[in-house]
Amino acid sequence: MIDVTVVLVEGGMPSTAVAPVEVFSTAGVLWNSMRGLQPEPQFRVRTVSQDGKKVSTAVNLNLEPCCRLDEVDVTDLIIVSAVGTDLEAACRANAPLYPWLRDWHERGARIAGVCAGVALLAEAGLLNGRPATTHWGVVDACRHRYPDVHWQPERFLTESDNLLCSGGVYASVDLSLYLVEKLCGHTVAIQTARALLLETPRVWQVGYAADPPAANHEDRLVRRAQQWLFEHYTGPVRISDLAETVAMSPRNFARRFKLATGETPTDYLHRLRINAARHLLENEQQTIQQVSQAVGYEDLAFFRRLFKRYVGSSPKYYREVFTVGASENVATSGRSPHR
């Protein structure tokens, strides 16, 4: 069981606290109950406020916590819900929260900020030198107040050293499902999404995730190339042209890229595309040929071979398994994943 603590704060949108509570509380439970299976809860969820008293929200709805901050003796994951748009007032009002967040971060807990609640992580000093996102309506104020944070409001989610940030109000759903997948596995996350009638999240899988994968290294030019690939992988990509954009020869670029990431630039590009394809296949909105084209492959046979190499199954079988409801039939049928 994973312990989750959702921090209630004054003046924000209640859904930024309630949605994570619902997602984590139902993971392993609601889908199983609907299917007549034994519930397998994955998370213990509590809500807290600074003093254990009710908090008011921006829509005249009060939320009552389970306890106060100093009563939390164990937690693996902390979700900080959204504050209002007056960051100056919000940051003053939540001063007791900052040492508490710093202490739990030092103890290894994951900490995630939702929407304008990300400002409280920044106020605690946790985001200095790190990527972060927040609601577009407060990003300029955040840039001014926290210039040492690398603000990236175009992203739904960022992640760095157990610190996560999500964008707008309903990005709390994407964030929560992303964490269910990260902590409990892909099948549990999809079952949770289907049980709650949610779309699979916009940050699903590595190709849609928090940061370009394998970006935790010190080679600035390689990180720049990774970022470019992350943003443009669906289009035509020539590795020689990419090397030129970072002022390297193709040979030197390939050597440094593999040293930093563990993969060749071409393998890295394929992995981005295949993981994006997984997301599209799960949503059933396109044919396999359309998925192939959407992620940058005009040759369907080539796409099928690559998909099998990186995922271990055919695109068709993957869709059957991860379109939840068909998965149990496939699992019990004995059909090969290599079709």
C-alpha cells in the first residue's frame, strides 16, 4: 500500500484535491468491484490542512481534512492542491507548509503540485533549477517571483527528482493517473481510467510524459537535441541535420548522444515514436495504419516490426490487451503476443 497525503489549501478549486483523492482511492478497487473481482486497493489516502480545520475553496465549497500537517507520520506521495490566483496572499497564508514539504522531500517522498499550487513548491525552494509547469494564468507571476525555476507552461506535467508539477485545474486527473501508472503499473492505471470513464491522460507513456526520457545527465547539447526530438518526433527527422543544429559532426553527435543516454539517436527517436503509438492504440480512435502515420512512419510493415521489437507484441495484440475489458479474454485465451 502506498500512502498518499493530499494537502487542502484555502481559496483554490476543490477538484484539484478531490480528483486525486478519487483516482488514488479507486485504483485497484472500482474496476475490480465492477468485474466481480476481489478489490485490491493500491493506496491509502488521507487529506490534511495546516491546522486540521476545514478550508474554503473558490466556489464556496468547504473541504474537511482528516488531520493536520504535524499528524502525518508516514507518506510516500504528497499532492498539493491549487491555491487562488493571488500568489502573494497564498504564499503568506501557507508559510507553515514549506518546512514540512522540505522535510518530506529530504525523506524521499514524492511531492506534486497541481495548477497554481505549484507556487507553494516553488516558495518552499524545491523547484530552483528544475523544470516546472503551472496554470497559464499565473505563469508570468511565477516567472517574476521564482526566476530560478525553469517554467515550461506548454507542458501538462514536469518531473524532476521526485518533484512533479501539473498545469491547469483538470490536469490533476492526468497527474494522478500518471502516478498510478508509475507506481502500480500500466494495467492498473488503464483500469482505473476506464472505471472512472476518463480518457487516458495526455501525459501517457514516455512519448507523452513529463520530460524527454533519459534526460538526467549533464551534457547540455545532448539535452537540447533530446528536447528537439521530443517536440518534433512525428515529423521527418534527419540525424545529420539534428547534429548540425547543435554544432557537432554526425559522428561526434552520435558518440556523445549514446554516452549520455545509453541509446543511439535513431534508437531514441524510435522509442519516442513507439511509446506515442502505444498511447494512440489504447484510445481506439485510429486504425493501426493511421497510428503508424501519426507517429512518423509511412511504411506500415516497418512500423509493425519496430513496434514488436520495442514492445514485444504486435500493435493489434497490444490494442487488444490494453483496451481494458478485452485484456482478461486475451490473457486467458493463450493467444500469442507475437501475432
